Amino acid sequence: ITWADLRSAGVFEKHRSTAPAAELVDRSGTPFHPMSPLLKIRHLHEREPALFRQTRYFADLKSLLIQRLTGRLEVDYSLASATGLWNARTIEWDAAALEFARLEAGRLPDLAPPTNVYRHWIWRGQKQTVPLVIGASDGCLANLSTTFGEKGAFNLTLGTSAALRVNLAEYRPRSHQNLFCYYLAPDLWVLGGASNNAGNLFGKEAEKPPVLDPNGMEPLLLPYRYGERSPLQLLSPLYGFIGREMPDSPAQVDRLLEEAVLLNLRWIKTQLDEEIGAVADKLYLSGGLLRRPGLSQMVADAFDTIVYRSDELESSALGAILLSWQALGRVDSFASLSEGVRYERIAPSGPMAVDRWKERFDFFVSAVNAYLEGNTLPR
């Protein structure tokens, strides 16, 4: 079952506005959404009880791989904090979440810190002595490899999907419950929002967006082809153009797609700024979508901030290496690993570009809200 499986939408709609759901979000750090294993397991209990009873363990693929290699079924705190079943304050499986999922803790992997090292394990029948580190989630590792744990620094990952994250010194409950707060180290937590829609909107197989409304101002794209997790929760698509003049070339369509992805991420950024009580002025970039020409400059203009881009786009893999070095005692701190790392520094183009993005952002937010509320679109 992947995060994109929405069969638990019925559980979501039934419980999303309840006080217990809000309390679960407050303790776990995971948004209450059909993507969450918490809701998926509850759905299986209600709709596929035979399968639920037959299932000995509910685990992620990495935990199963760790079990195959070491004989120990364990999940790291970072991944556990993204299940909706974990308590961020006690660093244990949450009793109320387990009750909601109709699950016992014995059917989940044991918990381990991301720096947990396995000194002896077996691969293809042969004993191995190379240390194996359990690691963390890909999003937290992407943050680590670009920001090196710098508190208050933002990372924007643009890949098939997208996410915007900021490092914090401690766990933080959120007023915007579509945001997450995941564990990476005792004094390093990752607050952020994830978007379903980014690189998956582009390419030869991508469907050209339909026309939602031929009226309004200049063309604008609503990018929620795959629903959405942040800055708002959508289980159904909201995808297409509004505006009088529709783009007539693939290049124009791609330009509006890029704009829409960044406007949506800027919306997430405004929520994160509200949560931390400050506007960050440092943004690190990662992800394969940045190979698109000019996109890094568009980010700087859209966010009105200096952005830093490294040549290393496989940020999650690099983050796993950095975490392993610390786990093995080769470095004292993540910050010490940043020495010698070179970034391309990209500043906003100028006031006119920034003002233009601000105008488009305001129009984008009002258009999305109007469409969702069934009101007249802004003209």
C-alpha cells in the first residue's frame, strides 16, 4: 500500500473534524489524511477484516529489509513519526493511536533511533561485518544533506512530488494541521508541508490540463491533478486552466505548470512562516526537477529570497551518508560536515519580478479558494 492509496478516504471524512483526530495530530506530528498509515490500518480493520486479522505485522519496506538482513524487525524514529501511530513526546507508539487503528503494539516493528548500528548481518547467506545504519526518512535526509541541521534553514525539494521543510530544535504542535513535524535527532526536528503535484505534471505522458473556466484574467493553472496534502487537503483533483486566453504551445503550458507548482509551494511557505513566527531568508534547493532551465531563478523570485543550490541533486542519498558518519562516530556534529560544500547562490531578479509573483500569488490563492467554495472566480 503506497501513500497515494486513498481507500481510507471514508475514515478520513468521518473523523477529520473530531477532537480525537486533532489530538492525534497534535501528539504524532503526522497530518490526519488518507496518506497516513493510521487511517489505512483503520480502513483495513473496517472494510477488510479478514485481511486485517491475517496480517501478523504492519511494517514499511525498509523495516522488512532490516528484518531480512539482521533478524530484527525495527523501524527508526524518523519513519515512525510519519505513521500517525507514534507519540512525539514519549518517543513510543501512542496508545490512543493504536486504539484508533484497532491495533496492538506487538504488530508493529520495534522502535530504534536513526543512528542505530547493526554490526553483524547476513547477505545472501554470508555474514557481513560492514556496519549497517538504520537511517531515517527520505524527506528528513534531504533536509540534512542541504542544511546540515542549521536551525531555521529551509529546504525545498522538487522531484516527482515536492516538499518544503524547516529545521527546528524541538517538536512543535501545529495550528495548520496539514503540516508535519518529523524526528531526525533529539535536538533536530523537521517541520514542513508536502505537495502531491510537481514533476509528475510534466513529461511526454502528462495529460494537457483541461479548461476549467474560460473567463477571468490572464491564464492561471490550478495544479492539483493528484489531489493535495498541503497547503490544503484535497482528495479529488482540481486541475486545469482558468482565464480568457489559453496557452497554445507546450512551452507555454510548461511555464504555467512551473508557476502553479511554485505558487502552491509559496502557500505552504506562508503557513510555515506563521508556525515559526518568522520569515526565513535562507532557502536550500534539491531535487531532480531543478534540472529544468531557469527553475531555480523562478524559485528565488517566487519566494523573494536568496536560494542556495548545490550540484548534488540526490539529496536523500547524501543525507543517509551524513547520518551514517555521525552514527559511526566519524563526526561530532552535522554542522562540521558543511565545510567545503559549495552552493550556487541565486538572488531574486529584482523588485519588478518579486512584485509580479506577489500579484500572481494573491490571485492564485483567491482563485483556488473561490473554486473550492463554489463562488465566482476572480476577474
